Amino acid sequence: MTNTSLRERLGIGEENRSMVSKIINFSLEEKRINIYDTNVGTKARKYVPWRVK
């Protein structure tokens, strides 16, 4: 999952991408998702469910 794919899935416009970033950050804090590759920058990050490492 990426910021863009989540926006598309939820039907959120480009102008509200910060809303999706907040959802992703909250999900990371709650350990519901993990960063797929920690070696890439924030703009290229992909996320996976918590049970996938």
C-alpha cells in the first residue's frame, strides 16, 4: 500500500493527501501496518499489514 493507493481506495482527492498521511502515521503508531522497506525515503515508502515483516 502507498499513500496514492490508499487515496484511490478511499476516494480521497490529491488535495487531501495530508489526511491519508495522518491515517498512515496513526496506523504505524498503533502497529497496524509496517514499512515495507526502511531504506527508501518517505515519498517512496510502501506499507504492509502488521503480520507481514
